Amino acid sequence: LAHELSHVTQRHISRLIAQQGRQTPLMLGALILGALAASRSPDAAQALMVGGQALAVQSQLNFSRDMEREADRVGYGLMAPAGFAPQGFVGMFDKLQQANRINDNGSWPYLRSHPLTTQRIADMHSRIPPGAAQPARATLEHLMMAARARVLMRPGVDAWRQWVAEPQDAGFAARPAPQRVAAWYAATLSAVQLGDMAAARKALRALQSSAGTDAAALRQARLLGAELELAAGDAPAALTYLQGSVVTEGSGVPSAPAPARPEMLLRTQALLRTGAAGEMAGPLQTWVATHPRDATVWQALAQVWQQQGQPLRAVRAEAEAHAARYDYAAAVDRFKAGQDLARRSSAAGDYIEASIIDTRLRAVESLLKEQAAER
């Protein structure tokens, strides 16, 4: 995943397109020279044409291999900050080498789009400092989030049922405490996915007990409790889990009055169901002011404004959500709907909102044209 994300962050596709654009004149020149030489030497003409094409293809292959090496190196640098052992890169390539040992003998490395796996293994090995120790043991919060990722990958009903039943296995109590916490988290969330709220609540109580005094783990348990009650349709119960769990984004511990994103979104969902989401308009607006690309928060803000009887603001928030997802066509459609709505409105405050919509519409239309040109 670190490798593939690095392809995105390093803009390899756009760089490849730019590189191909630089090659186009060379290919055209080879074709023209081949056409001119055809009258005197057909063999020379064919050599020029085929040679020009081969040079372009070889250049693309060289470029592709360079980009793969760059993605390996940038991805390697992402592993440790994300909480994973960088040595995992070497292990991944070892598995690839083992899987392809029969049908790949390592021939013709310069005709490949990727470097040889043995070369990539050597490159990653060279980046591991001699005698480097394994990274620190994962925190309880990290193990809980890993369990969450497994459950939300939707592996199927059978896997969910297995995770719900796992804490009942013989020998479960003898497992290390961090493993038990992760298992209880997976059991709770799996039960929610199965719609078995009684089993989910029982597993959640065990999770809270197993988390002990770890503030970050207890916070994740409270968030899971709120998620559970929302899935069960009990918004007031969800709000009780969110009381006293106000944290500053990134701190992981209760302290400051500014809500973190998970608490803010869960509280908004609960208050929307109780019809009292107006109090969340301010925090959500503050959030999107500093995080304008957060489509989920824009969508939540649209729901809040719709509930508050402010349809023009709701339409603009929906448009911003589409723009944050790079769906500029849908964003333009919603902004135009906002313009139509503003023309029919007589509310004084809507004039300001209409001006914002006009400005944003022009900006997004420009982005839509750029996107169409790139395609």
C-alpha cells in the first residue's frame, strides 16, 4: 500500500504523460526520415521507422523502472511513521520472488516495466541500517485499528461470526493482553455488522475492561460504543458515549474543548437523528474552513443545514462535497441548482450565500475544463 500510494504522491502518471509528450517529436522525426529514405533504400527506411519506435518503447520501459524504484524508496520512508516495520518491504519482495520462482528466471531485465525482484530486495536491504532493531511494539490503539480494518474489509458473514466467537475459544484468556483487546474490538464490530447488538454490547463491555487505563484505547472503545448505538438506532445512548470524550485532533487524550473529527462526526449523526444538530453547524464550519477537501464533513454539514431549514447553504455544502471528491461535473450541477434556488429566495442572508455560490461555480467550472482537457 505504501508503494502504490507513493505512485500517487509522486505524480507518476502525469510525469509519464509529460515524458511521452517529449518523445512524440522524436518518433515523428524518425517516421519522416524513414519516408524520405524509402525512395532510395526501403531497408533503411524500415530500420529508421522500427528503430524510432523501439527507442520510444525502451525509453518508456526505462522510465517505468525508475518510477517503480522511486515508489519503493518513498514507500519505504512511509512505513515507520505509519507504525509498520520497514523490513516488511523486504518480506513482501521475498514472497513475490518465491511466488514467481518457476515462471521467471530473471532474463532480459532491460525489457521489463519493473526492476528485477532481486534488485528490489537488495535496494531495500541496503536501506536498513546495520543492526537496526525492530520498531517499538504496536500500541493498543494501533492494534484496535488494525482489527477494525480487517472487519471493514467485508470478508463475509462466516469471518464475522468467527471473530464474534473467537473470545470464547479455549486458551483465549492466556493470550497476551494486547491480543485480547484487538480480538474484543473485532468481535464487537463484527457483531455490529451482523446486526447482533446484544452480542456487540457484551463484547464492548469486555473490551472496555480489557483496555485498562490506556487513554487512547478507552477513547476508541467509546467511539465504537457510539457507533454501535447509532447502528442500533439509539441516538441518545450514542451521545452518552461521546460525553466527556472531547479531545483535540491528534492528541488522543481528553483535554481541550475543540472536538476531534471522529467525535464531531459521530455527534453530528446522533444529533441529526434527535433533530437537534444545529449546535454542530459551528464546529463543522470551522473544520471545513481549515480542511476544505474533507468531503465527509461537507456532507454532514449539508445535512445539518437542511435540518435547520437553510436549503441554499445545504446545496452549497453538497456541491463542495462533490468538488472535494474531484467530481466537478456533479459539483457544477449542484452549484447551478443553488443559483436557481437563490433566485427564488427572498431571505436577506441568502444574498451572501448566492455570491459565494457564483464565485465557487466559476472556479469549479475552470477545474472541470482542466479535468476534461487532461482526459
